[in-house]
Amino acid sequence: MLENFGYIGIFLIAALGFAISTITLPILLRRFHIVPKKPNPVKSSTYECGMDTVGKSRVQFNFRYYFYALLFVVFDIQVVFLYPWAVALGELKLFGFLEMLAFFSILIVGFLYAWRKGVLEWK
Amino acid sequence: MVVGLEHFLILSAILFSIGLYGALAKRNAVVILMSIEIMLNAVNISMVAFWRYIAPALMTGQVFVIFIMVVAAAEVAVGLAIIIAIYRSRETVDAEQIDLMKW
Amino acid sequence: METGIAISFWILAAVTIASALAVVLFRNIFHAALFLVLCFFTIAGIFVILSADFLAAAQVLIYVGAIAVLIIFAIMLTRETQRGSPSGRLRLPALMVGLLFLATMVFIVVSTDWQVITEIPDQPTTSAIAQALFSGEEGFVLPFEIAAALLLAAIIGAIVLVRER
């Protein structure tokens, strides 16, 4: 079982190596004067073929984004409970099913509240 | 060198101390919440280590960790909502300036 | 096998502690939040070493997926990145308390004679967790439903707090 996670480790190392090499390769090529340096204003702008950015990048975000993150957290927790439940539903029988039904019927009240208050709508 | 229970427990203790320092010393309320998350994770590590090395037959250790994760998620959701609400009325998240209820 | 576990433990532990230190020491909170995500992720790796495979997946889902998103949103919403995260007046006492706690815990862990079981538990652990959580006789049925009630309170409370009137 742990060996399977070893493959994930190998993938992680490969991904890290790819990221590091793609960052360092241009710097090294520039350092050894293989790549010429001829800057001009268009080339060194932030987006070479796009709009110039206006203002700072750390702007005040709308508070409505928080509700989406909040409901996403709740769905995530539901997934964490649903996964083992679905694996063992064969042995849990009707009792397990009713448990999960009760769990969802409690949480659905929260979603109904969010829906009724219209927190997911943009005015 | 074989990794045993003590290694995981000491790692958990180090993480908990770092979180404790951050929760006490920092002034930004969001960073205080982040430190509390580190402390909860340290407890999770020690819980899983005890499950693995002391009582692998009982799944109670792992079930507790799942409940800690759920409570941590609820705590972060409400805590950050409180921080956002305070920020909107007082324009700050500095824990030393939020002193309206200080005696 | 054993050396592989030891090597991955030392790497993961070093990265975890370094990123946790970065969270409390960096002045830029956005960078601190990113290091917090790294810390959560390496802790998932430590769960894998401890052969708790389901918990590793749950850690990635809840902490790396959901809680990190919430924290980063909150940082962007409170626009406090310019001011950073300075330390307060309690810095030295906090350092003392942390070191004292660490010393106590290390002393307790080292001086205790643990009755350790070394053989690796059965994997995958998912169906055993499900039995422990949901089974009628010795399961955690009531805490499970209370967790739902807690989440409901969290949803409604957070909406009430953040919604503009």
C-alpha cells in the first residue's frame, strides 16, 4: 500500500524538478550569454499583447465571494463523510442510510437559509 | 534509523509550540487563526501516531481526527466571518486594537 | 522499505516545521498563508507514512482544499497585506511559553515507556473508519449528527455575520 504512495512521491519530485528547471533554465541561458538581451518597452510590459493593468493588484474584493468559499467548505466536509459511508453502505444497511439522510436533512436547512437570503445572487 | 512513535510525537510537540507562539505573539487576527490551525494539525498528528503505534485495532483515533477536521472547518468559517465583520465596522484586523470589550 | 519511510519522514518533518515557522515569522501574510498550505500538504504526507491513507486524502480535501481557500479569501477581503503581521507586546512571553511547553512535551515523550505495536495496520482503512463512524452498536452516530448541527450553525452564523444589511 505504501509503495503506491511512493509513486505519488516520484510524481511530486518530477513535478518539482520540472518547475525548478523551467524557472532556472532561462536564467542560466541568459547568464552564459546564449540568449541575447535586447529589451524594448513593448517586450517588457506586463502583458505583451493585452491591456495595461490599472491600479494595484491587492484590491478590496467583494464580500460575496466569502459565501461561495463557505458553502464549498460544507460540501467538502460532506464528501469526506460520504466517501467512507458509500464504501461500507453494504454492511451498514438501512440504519446507515437513515443516518446519512438525517445528516443531509440537517445541513439542507443551512443551504435553504443561504438560498432564501439570496447570498449566492449578484445584484 | 527506524522512525518510531517518539519521532511523530516530538514533531507534533514542535508544531504545537510554533502554533502556540504564533497565536500568542501575533497581532493580525487572520495569522492568529492560522496558528490555531497549525496547533490543531499538531494534535491530529499525535492522534494518528497513537492510533498507528498503540491501538491500531480501534479506529477511534482516526474518527476523532475526522471530527477535529470538521470542527476546525466550522471554527475557521465562523472565525473568519467574525474577522470580516470586525474589519467592516472598524477597518482593522489588529487584535490589539479590537479592545471594545476589554475591561 | 524501512529506510524509505525514514528518509521521507525526515524530509516531510523538516519541510513541515520550516513552513510552520514561516507562517509565524513572515511579515507578509499572503506568503504566510501559502506556507500554511504547504504545511497542511506535508502533514498529509506524514499521515501517509503513518498508514492512515483515508485521513491523508481528507487532509488534502478539507485543509488544503477548503480551509486554505477560506483563509486566502479572508486575507484578500480584509486588505491587510500592506500592514503585514507584526508581533505584539507578548512576543517574549509567548516565546517562553512555547519553549517551556516544548521542553515539557519532549521530556514526557522521551521519559515514557511506550508499549508500541510495530506491525503495519490493515490498509485501506476506509471501510474500517466507516464501521467505526456509522455502525449502530459502537459507532459515533450521535457525534456525527451533532457535527451536522455544528456545521448548520456555522453556515447560518457566518452568513448572518458577513451579509450586509
